[in-house]
Amino acid sequence: MGVRGVPRIPGGRVGHDELVAALRAAGETTRLRILALLADADLTVKDFTTILGQSQPRISRHLKLLAEAGLVSRSAEGAFAFYRLAEAPDGSRLADPILDQLDPADPVHARDRERRAATRAAKAEAAAHYFAANAQVWDRIRSMHAPEGEVEAKIRELLGARRIGSLLDVGTGTGRMLEVMADRAERLLGIDASAAMLGVARANLAKAGIRNARVAQDDVYALSLDPDSFDAVIIHQVLHYLDDPARAVAEAARTLRPGGRLLVVDFAPHALEQLRTEAQHRRLGIGRIEMADWLRAAGLETREVTDLTGDDSKLTVTLWLAQDPRIITDETRTKEGAFA
């Protein structure tokens, strides 16, 4: 649906009333600046007050009008709310044709981008401090298993070279899987429960210049995403932190389109009891039979299972590739597009 109940026309176009509402909303100086700032970044009200030098009530009013016009969307993340350009089910953004006419060298918008860059730098510094505080434990765990480059190469191999329409990374953490797969997918979404980790992920994506990925706070047990939304889902080194990993697998499977694939990466069973206290691991690895049961219960078929072990590794990394067995039809192909 479009603005105020007016439906969108298939093929990314909009109806008369929706287009008029969008043009009216965008046709104001501050609101156009807001749209331009959101072209390749998710921002909060606080970000806008800093960049634009306007009060919180005034910024909130502008964002409300843009949201009502279907130009921006809002997602809560702890005490904050992030705004982004709204996407239609086919991946199109109503604001893009408007922004395409804007001269990027315009001094007003150039200054806004400079202030946005300064805001990003401050957030990146905060993210770096958080990461540094936890890096010692993570580095120790990395040293215990197969080299990450080898694991990442296997992930890319299993998901294949064919372009992926939309990809979901469950428990995205630092956003590394989004970086690894950014050149293989049209659109990527990483979700995580930790606002601090999402700050790290945003900083990493910005540093890498990745524009086709975004992150959001969500619950792995109850994703705020529609069924049949993604062509591929990755759950990378997440399940051993969970009390109920089978439930997380089932929830991830729910978001897959017919024929979609789920790739799970985690540790094989091990006896490193210290990881429970040092790294808050709830489970000491996951067995093949156990995972096969979870995938089957989620309605998926296991396609491939691979173990990776380094030369001096104490931990084996296992990769499970599973697929939704439903048949892909012409109708399901037309649904390929953006995530919710």
C-alpha cells in the first residue's frame, strides 16, 4: 500500500494521489535536505538536529510528514529510532527520482554531507572503543579455529556465484557477513539485538563504502520481517549464544522465499568449557544430527555439510547449507525485491 491507503501500481510506479503527496512533502528546503542525507545512510533525529542545526520538535515534524508521504520509514532501536528512505516491495524508492535531479555539488547539500561525515566519524570512534573492549576474547576464539579467510571463502562458494536478490544476515554483529557478500547480492539486511554491535556494523559498512546493505535491531526469535522475503539467509556464529537455537533456525526459515537457501555457520561439538564463562557461549558446539533435526523441523532440506579445521585448531567450524523445497514459480519471482 502507498500513502493514506492509496495502492502502489505494480512495476515500481505510484498512483496520482501518492505522487502528489510525495512531491508536496519533498518540496520544502529542510525536508529535501533530509531526503538527501538519507540517500545512503540511516540517521536518527539526534543526527539531524546536529547536522541541520534545528530543534528536535521541528525535525520530528518534518520526518512525520515525510513518513506520511511514503518517502521515509522508521525503525526503533533501543532508545533511538533510525530513519531511512522507504522502499517498495520491488526495491524501488519513491524519493530516488527526486534526488536524481539534485546537483551533488550544491553548496547547501555539500555542507550537510560534511557535517554528516563528522557525525559518522564520532560514531565510528565510539564503535571502535566498544570493539576494542571485547576484541581480546574474540581474537582468542579466532585463533582456535580455521582461518576466517578460509571460512568466508567457503561461505561464498556454498552460496554460489549467481547474483542474490536479497540476503538476510541474522545476528550480524560487526556486519562482516554483509561485507563478505556485498558484491554478490542486490540488497542486504543485517539484524542484531545489540545496539552497540549495530554501531560497529554501521561504522564498518560506511568505511568499506558499502551502500546496498543496512542494519537494524531485531529479535532472532521473532523477526519483524514478512514471510517469503529473502533469497538467502546467513546465521554465522550465532546459535551457540542462544538458549533456543532451533527456534531461531525456524524463524530464519520463515523469511525464505520458495527455493531460498539458509547457510548456518557454527562450531562443531567441543569441550572448551571456558568459553561459557569467557565468551558467554550457551552451547559447546552443535552436532550434525541436532542441526539436521532443526532444519527438518523448519521445513528445509539439507543440501551440504562441510567441516573446516585449521592446522592447530581446537575448534572445528561446520557449515550447513539448506534449502526451502517449495517450487519457484513465475509468481514468486515477481516478489523478488526489497526486504521489509
